[in-house]
Amino acid sequence: MSEIKIVFVGHVDHGKSTIIGRLLHDTKSLPQGIIDRVQKIADETGKNFEYAYLLDAFAEERQQGITIDMTQIKFSTTKRNYLIIDAPGHKEFLKNMISGAANANAAFLVIDAAAGVQEQSRRHAYLLSLLGIKKIFVLVNKMDLVNYSASRFSEVATEIKNFLASIEITPEKIIPVSGFCGDNITVRSENLNWYGDKNLIETLDEIEISENIFEPLRLPIQDVYKFDERRIIAGRIESGKLKVGDRIKIFPEGRETVITEIASWLEKDKKISASAGESVGIIVADEFFNKRGEIITLAETAPPKISNRLRASVFWLGKNSLSVGKNYKLKLATSEVEVTVEKIIRTVDAATLESKNISQELKLNDVGEIIFKLKNEIAFDEFGKFQATGRFVLVDGYDVAGGGIILSAEKNISDGTIFSDEEKNLHAEIFDEFYYDVDKREITHVAEKENKIYKIGSEIPTEGLSFNYPANFDIILLNESGFVKIRNKKVTAIGNLANYEFEKVPLINGRGFGVKITTSESFADFLKEFNAVKNSAELAIFSNKYFFLNQFRTLKFYFDYVI
């Protein structure tokens, strides 16, 4: 029988553990000793038998008192096997995201019928959307506490449907249940005869799971081992399939080779093909230097994105706020890379969906659209196309502090010109030369010939072939939310745009275009309008309003010009 992974989430008091305990009890999936132990405790304390205690006792027996991040429990119906994933909080999902433990086939969001949709309910729903779980069901629990009221169920169902719609989720089904009394868990309930649809266990058995073996190959390299004369590239196939003789590419470099063998310990275990979900070791024809974090694809399929910049949606759970200019470690599949927060485009409170477009930080439980600058190029995918290679976690120091999904690759930028102080690095193209190619009929630019880092006190070039700047001016870097002050041709200040004060000197953007600002008030309007920009069309309108080219920049024409 096939096995599917089911995750249960919900507010701490809404009865998630009771439902799981009841499900395990009624499907006879627990050892009798655990049930007897919980019954004995209930008798000795004079309390009612609590199905939630079954889950605690089961986890304790399995882990022998060791604190765990997630509980994974197997049970079966006559149709198939199930693996229940139960996590005590947000962070535990994020910690297990990369390993695939949180990669559930379906999720059940538990909501108390009496209490209704709470803040934590909304945050759990938002997190499920970021995890990419497509099939989301809602269990309206504790129906016994509202006298099995059909009207109250309808109110709660409408409330959660409206919230889920706002984050582009349509629930597969909303089911009224009582975990404590057993209504609609494994048998249909007379108390809920107005519902007339399938109960929880029947719903589980109807869930259809899609196979990802038909998707393009994605094999992130976990490690490379050497046995005898063989170099074995090991990893878990996240999607697609491979076989001996396949021509493959290894990214980000895009090196091409052929699979000559799938390694095995014993001759009887030898095979010539493998597919999604299998961990394999492959041997290839060419001896490249391969390393952890690279991604293998079939040569003829669409390659992953390669960039040192990406745009992502992030769910933040760190005790310290995520802030512009700060460095973090990003873990995606098997790769790890240092990243800098280049820009926070917008933030959203995951519970209220309140949008705050002007922000330099992401606070606890906020969701933000972020642009990251990566220390090195990596291979990745847009999450909408490939989940396993399109989602990541963020580590702040030694703590998992957030997780997210990649929305798109941003254009690579060179580190050619950097303004740096102890707190942040700002990238600019202000000293690049701009040219018009008369043959190609397009504008191009060339970075400084050497990577340059300018610090406080550094003298800057004010004249080039295509630029001529005054001795005193300020550089405004909107995409990195930073500024640089130049006085007497030297760098005198580097900082966050939120702390910038206009001093009636010329303003120039990061590419050397003039900015039409003459007062502190007009600068405030300038920032406000930029933070309200939502798409490329609006950005073009904003740019035409505020930027001009002909004072500090010129274009040099060239044909087959040696640069």
C-alpha cells in the first residue's frame, strides 16, 4: 500500500492533539499498553480519559524522554498507510523543511468551533502556503461545545474560507468534528447529520497524491565519496528519474557528463534506474570537482536558475528582527550560502494581512518580500515550478530564524563598486562606463576594471569617459535602502536610508542618474512614492518623474570598441 504524509496544525488550545489521539485510538493504531497507562493515570487523578495524552505517551515511549522537534506516527486504514507529522510550533516546521520531513502531501488545520479563527490559526495557514502544501483541509473541532450547531459551523467555515482566499488557498473540505466525543472522526455522527458529507477517515482515504517522478530531474548533491577508484556522487532525488546512460548537467557551472553506474553495496542490489524519493549514489564518466549543494539535471531538460541575487517571500520567527544590510545563512536543499538582505520590498502581518510597505526590518511573525544578495552564485528554482529546490530556511547565528520560498531570480550584480562600513555593504554602478553600441543598437555598461571598495575617508573618481560628478553630492541607493555622502571627493558617511537627512546637495542614484529633489519635503514624497511601487510599469512612471540623465551622465558611441 502507498503511504502519504499528513500534517496537523492549529492553535495551541484548539484540540489538535486530541483529534490525533482519537484517530489513533479509533483505528487501533496504538499499543494497548499505552492506552492502559493513560487510563490508569486518569483513574488515579479522578479525571476524564484524555485522548491528547495518548499522543504524549506515544512520543515519550518512542523518544525515551528526549525532547523532540516533531512527532511522526504511522497508522493504516484498509486502503493505505499514513504518516502523521505533528509539530509543536512554527520553528519545528522550518527546521525540518529542508530534510523533507515537513513536505506533507496534505494538511489539516484545526479550529475550535467556540473560539473561532485565532491569530495563530491564520499564521499556521500562512506557513502552510509557504511550505507549498497544496491540499489543505479544515477541521472545525469541539462541535460538542456549541451543541453541534450547524449555524455556528457555517460562521466559522465562512471566516476561515475568507482568510484562506486572501492568501490564495481554497480548502479541499471543511469538516465538523469533535475529537473528544469522536464525532465524525472514524464514523459519521448522528449529532452532525445535517453535515451529510464524509468523516475524517473517509476524507483521508480519498486524498489523491501526485507522483513527481514525471517532473524534470532534480538531484541536489549531498556529498561525494571515494571508494577504490570510484568517485560516488550521493544525494536524494527530489523529482524526476535517472538511469545509466543518461546525459546530465551539474549546476551552477553547467558541466555535462554521462551516468555510467548507479552504485550499490552488493551485486544483487545493482540497478540501472532510480526515481523521485530514492537516495542514490551515481558514478559519472568525467572526473569533475563536484561538491555539496550542486544540482544535477538531465541535459535536455530546463535548467535551474543561477544567480547571486534572488527575490523571496520570507516567514520570520527570529528573536531579533531581520533587517536590511544584515547577513544570514541560507540553506536550500543541500546548499548553504551567506546572504545579505539587500532590500525589504514589503512586509505583511501573517495574522492580520496588514501590509506595511515602508520598512527596514521584519519582526516576529511577519511575512516579507525580500531581495537577497548571495555571497556566491547557487542553483535554485522558482518555488512555483519546483518546491524542493525553491524553498529555504534562514539561520541567524546558530538558530533557525525563518524560512521562505523563492519567487524569482534577480539580475546578477557585480561586486565591482562597493561602499562599505562596519555594518553594511552597498553596491553601485555609479563609476561604470555607459556605451551605446551602434551595431547592436543597445545601451551597455562596463564595471570598474578592478573591484573597488570605498570606505569612510576613501577618495572617489569624479570624472570618467561617461560620467562627471561634482565634489559634493549624495548617492541614494533605493534597492539597497542605503545612502552614501560625498564631500570634497571623499566618502564621509554610509548608512541606512531611513536615517538619511537631505543637505541641499545634488542627489545621484546608484547608476549615476540625477534625482529631481530640492527639499526635505520633496525627498520624503520621493521615498513614499517609491515604496508604493508595485510593478515594472509603476517603476517606469516613478523613474520618469524623478530621474534625469543629461547632467552627470553621457553616452559614448562605439562600434566594435575595445573596452
